[in-house]
Amino acid sequence: MNDTEMIINPSRDKGDPKLPASGLLLINPAEADAGLKLAKNRGGLQHFLFNSRLVLVPENELSGSLFIAGPAVGAPMAVLTLEKLVALGARRIIVYGWCGSLNDTLQIGDVLLPTWAISNEGTSAHYPVNSRPESHATTRQTLSEGLAAQGLTTLSGPGWTTDAPYRESVAQVNQLSEQDIWGVDMEYAALIAAAAFRKVELTAVLLVSDELWSGKWKPGFRTKGFKKKSRDILNYL
């Protein structure tokens, strides 16, 4: 079934901005607030985005123009935002969010650059593709090298996306860990499926905010060290 058979299609409407090809989609409200403020300080102009926020940063002597959008928590909202960004001209998107660790190798404050993902959410099935979608390999490698140069521990590998963070069982986490699934989030599998369907490049940077691998929840997102790392990554991106 192609787009012409859909009742509602994503589109660039009258008055909508034309986006540069590259930009950031910030998942969490705290990072979105910080990123949009940073963009405005660099001369960015805010535009209407019906379910989120959007700032365009003009080209300068150091970098080309880019867009920053967010927040977009949860698979349906994240894909809804992605669809609009693509309709406005986005072709290369870096997603920045958080994830939980399913393996003791990946600790709070480390960075997961997910490749593919197991879907346990309801959005990605609506975006069928012929092969398993993955993040953009070249961008992933560039980000890995750049973040490592910033002193961050990075790892690339598959993740698990769920709609229900309060329904992650010990048995489920153990099984996924044994399959070398590294992290859990609420958006990535759906975003990478939608990006593959729309034929755009997407890469994700997920900062480990908590650990589940021991069978007991260990949160780390409230600490000053975690918050500093999150801002450092945002400044780097």
C-alpha cells in the first residue's frame, strides 16, 4: 500500500519553513529545552511545529545551517515529529535521547549508538521495509570517534524499544541480555523503521540513564555528573 492510498499524508503546508537537510531530534524535554535555547543563542529562529518545537539555526563561518526539534517522547510522538520534519526537507537526522542498560558492560553515563532494534512498540509495524532497518553506518562511526575523543565510553549494538517501561520483567531483561541486546528505550525501533520507509538517514545517540541488568533498577539521571554529560553531548552534537 503506497502513500497515495493513505487518507492523511505528511506534507509541507503553507507557511511552513523549508528545512536544511541535517538536524537534531531531541527526545527528552530537558534536552529539548537546552538544545532550543542553545540554538536561539546562536541566532536560531523558532517556527511552529504542531506537536513539538522547532528552531532553525542559520549558516555561519563554522558550520552549515541545521534544525533542532523536540521533545518527542514515545514512539508515536517521535515518529509523528519525524514525519513532519521529513516533509519539511530533513534528510539526515541525529536523534539524541536516553536509554536503560541491559548489560553490565554498559553503565550509567556511557553512550549507546544503536544499530538495529527489537520492536516491542506498536508504531514500527506500520512502516514495512524489505530489510531490517539500521542506523546510518558512516555517521555512527563518525559519532563514535567524536564522542570517544570527548572522553565518553561508546558502544554500538542492537537495542530494544518498548512502550511500557513499567512492564520490563527480570526474565525479559535476562533473555535480551543473553542475546547481546544492549539497551532499552521508547522510540528508536519506530524511528529507524520510519526513516527507512521514508528513505532518509537516521542515527541515534543514547546516553545510558539507568541500569536494569542486575534485576534491580538503578537510576542515574538525577545526578550532577549525568546531567553534565548530557549537556556536553548536546554541545558536541
